[in-house]
Amino acid sequence: MNEVKKPKKPLIFYYAIVIGIILAFNLVIMPLFDGNRVKEVDYGTFMEMTENRQIGLVEVQDNQILFTDIENKQIYRTGIMNDPELTQRLKESGAQFGGEIVEETSPILAMLLSWVLPIVIFIALGQFMSKKMMDKAGGPNSMMFNMGKSNARVYVQSSNGIKFSDVAGEDEAKENLSEIVDYLHNPKKYQEIGASMPKGLLLVGPPGTGKTMLAKAVAGEANVPFFSMSGSEFVEMFVGMGASKIRDLFKQAKEKAPCIVFIDEIDAIGQKRDGRIGGNDEREQTLNQLLTEMDGFEGNTGVIILAATNRPEVLDPALTRPGRFDRRVPVELPDLQGREDILKVHAKKIKIDDDVDFHRIARMASGASGAELANIVNEAALRAVRQGRTSANQSDLEESVEVVIAGYQKKNAILTDKEKMIVAYHEIGHALVAAMQTNSAPVQKITIVPRTSGALGYTMQVEEGNKYLLSKDELEERIATLTGGRAAEEIATGTMTTGASNDIEQATKLARAMIARYGMSDEFGMVAFETVTNQYLGSDASLACSSETQTQLDRQVVKLVKAQYDKAKDILIQNKRKLDILARALYEQETITGDEFMAILNA
């Protein structure tokens, strides 16, 4: 369990305490050092004591009058008034005009109180405040007290650290990295033949594929210290601090060699140097220092540099050249077998039924990353708890796939009968067009239950195996399937709704890619007008052509989508009776499986 720490008091609290101590010292402690206690009285009391002959000694100063009682035990102080007859009255009262009534403090004591004591107080205050600020800033290694020092987290793997067995679905990446582990265990084997290990390995791939986990698994297998730091931690407000952190990081790594240095999101400091005025000098200096440090390694230092990024296209060429990051290790989305292995690894962490078909779940989760598959298993466990069961079953995992894809079911979304029937026709339109074509994936599930993602329903198609190439016919059939929902709405109701907005967007995007990127157009042929950037972060596309060519390209896209829409409409008109029966069944049941759909269709 984590220790519950008391909340830290603000610094103003300690300032208030110090000010209170100083005030108490001046008001209470300082008067105790006076030779005699002095009592303040008004001028009327002084006149009354004069008339009653109660004054012993008296001393008239420029701004005050000091006097004692008749026994000289108490000293009094009062202010000066314009009283010409004061001296005469004092003489008549029997008062004695003496020397200094208040004894002066010793010069040594005065110096101690005036100079030494305040200095001691402020030194103690400074030490106290420095300690508090250090604790608040993160200890002696914080940026405030140790500027330019590396704050890399150092992990020394224990017996229960991450191993390659904990990482599934990335067999090629593990094979590449296992060679590094072997080198750290037995470097002489490579040195005898004259081979040298890569100084740096760059892990590239989409988010959530396990790049950081693979780096930790390398350290776990090699059982060596593992320095972990994010690229953004090198970029500081002050120019030069990032470069200083790089120097300190590599200095620590050389002292603990053999070891592994892992820099996550290296694109934060490794972007191309463009030389523009007003660029980020701090980032460029940090990159230059990193390049220098990587060149400074000898062949036998035993320090391996691992870095991860999902934007390899923005990295500086000097960083990715041989001799620095010699090897690029792709960490791609897992295939069907990889997804199944990942599901089994994460399923070991929860209680699950023995009859769960992980192959079926892996097929349903096509295109999911390792992080998404871990989330699917966790969602299945949470669903089992909500339903009062002690283990997750097949239905929990299947529902969790839908949760990750389309969100939770919206229980408060109540459709009217007319809207519900339109959605039923829409989803059956997708499924029926897909079933009547030869190259479409089989239908797995059809539902008209609204989801939190905004979908009022969806049709799930699942491929039988891995699909690495798509033919022109297959892409056209996908477009026809996407347009089948709108076509079914128009046939059944004679009107159109906004429910096909996402279908239209996907169909247009796919048609444009066929013509502008894949060269599947009779008019343009094998010419690419569209380039893709950030392939691991959404694949942003940009056109590079003249305005006239773009106009023709747009016409080709419209023509292609329209042709497939007409094709889908013809399929549904020819099977109008089946469309009505299937839509009525979906309307009544709200969710039907692929097997139930095919049974009704064939009947």
C-alpha cells in the first residue's frame, strides 16, 4: 500500500510563524533586558503625583520626562507639555533632580541583541526555508538545487521484472532485441569475430504496441541497470540545460556499464534541424550533444541506447545514420496470431473460464494494438464483476470488444418506432449487400442498440484470417457495403437521414485513396497525387497536384462512389423481400448474430 502523506503547508504559513516570533521577541523578550521596568503614564497622573509629593527622582529630557516614586522602586515615563511652572512645582514637591534614571544596556549585550541575534535568526530561517523548498521541489536532485543534472529513473531488474515472455505478438522485434541481450551477457563472442553491436536501436510503431515494454524486457532479460527518460524532460527553459542533462545521463551510464539507456519519445529532441531564424536553440543544442555523446562511445563500453518514437519521419538524418542509431526495429500492430497471444498473456492476470475462444476474440479485435487488447481483457473482468460473477466468460470478452470499438450501450437513448425501423433497415442494408458479394468479410453481428460513441447501431464484419493485400474488386465491394445503409433507407422509406454520415466519410476516403494513392484509376493510371504523413498517428494525407488535376480527381471520386451506390441499390431492390424480413427481425430482437442473419437469409 502507498503511504498516505500529510498535506504540505504553504510557505506563507512558515513566514507567519517567523514574523510572530520576531514580534514576540521585540514586545516581550527585549523589555526583559532593560535595567529597570518603565511604566507609561499620562501627564495628568504626573501632575497628581507631583501635588501629592509622591515623586522621588525626576529627569526632564527633550521628548519625555522620567521619574520615580518616593521609594525609587518604579520608573515612570510621560510626555513633554508646555508647562513653564513645572520646575518650580517639582522643587516645591521635594523631587530630586538626578542623573540617568534608566540604566543603559551593556555595549556587548546591545551588540549581541542588535547584530548577532538577528543574523542568527535569519540564518536559521534560511536553512529552514531551504529545506522546505528542497522537499517541495523533489529533494536534492531537483532542478532548483541541481540544475543540469539528469533526472533519469534507474531500474535494476529484480527476479520478477519484465521478461520477453511477458511481451507477446512482436516476435520479430523480440528476435532483434534478443541479440542485444546475448551481447550484454557474452560480448567476447562478438569481439572475437570482429563484430560490434549497434550503438543505438530505434523502436518505431503506432502508439500502444509495446515499445516501452520491449525496452524494459531487454533490461529484464539482460539483468542490467536500465536508465529511462522521456525526450521532453531534456527540453528546459534555460538554454544549455538539456545538453547538460545529456552529458550527465551518459556519464552515469558509463559508470554503471553494461547498462541500457532508454529515451522515450525521442522526436521531442531529435527533430530535423531546419536552421530557421527563431528556432528552438535549446532543442538543437540538446540534439547536438546527444549526437556527440553517441559518437564518443568506444566499441566495448557496454552501453546500449534504445529509443522509441511514433514519428520516425521527423527525426534528423544525423541521428538515424549508421554509427548512431544503426538499427530500426518496427513494432507494428499485431496480426491475428499475435492478437491471440497478447490476449492470453493478459488473461493470466484475471480469472477467466476455461472454454473461452481467444481465436474468435482476436478475429473480432482486428486492428487493435496491444494496449487496446489489454483494455479489452480488463473491461471483460469489470463486466463480470458488475454481473456478480467470479470469472469472465466468452460473452464478457465479446462485449468488451464492442465497448472498445463503439462504446458502452446507451440505456437512456430511446428511439421512436419510426427511427428504430429506419436504423434496422440501414444496418440490414450493410449486411445484405456484404452477404451478396463474393469478396466481403462475413457478418459477425448486427445491432441497433445505441452506443456512447454516437452510433445508433452497427454491423460487425470479421475477416477469417489476416489480410495483407486488397484488390480493386475488394475495395469497390467495401465501398458498396458502406453505401448499402443509405440505399436501404431510400428503398424502404423513400427518403434520406443523417445516419449515413460516417459511412459517406469512409466511402469517400477509400475512393480517393484508390484513385490518388493506389493508382486504381483508368484515367490517371499509376500516378500518386496523395502523400501520407504521420503513418503511425492517423495517416494525414495531402494532395500534390494542380487545381485542374484535382478537379478531375474529384470527379473520379464522385463517379466511383456513385457507381458503387447504384450497385448496392440494385442488390437491395432484387432482394427487397429478404430486406423487409431481416429488418423486421432486427427491429424485434434489436441484436442478431451472424449465424442468425444467414439462417434467416437462406430460409
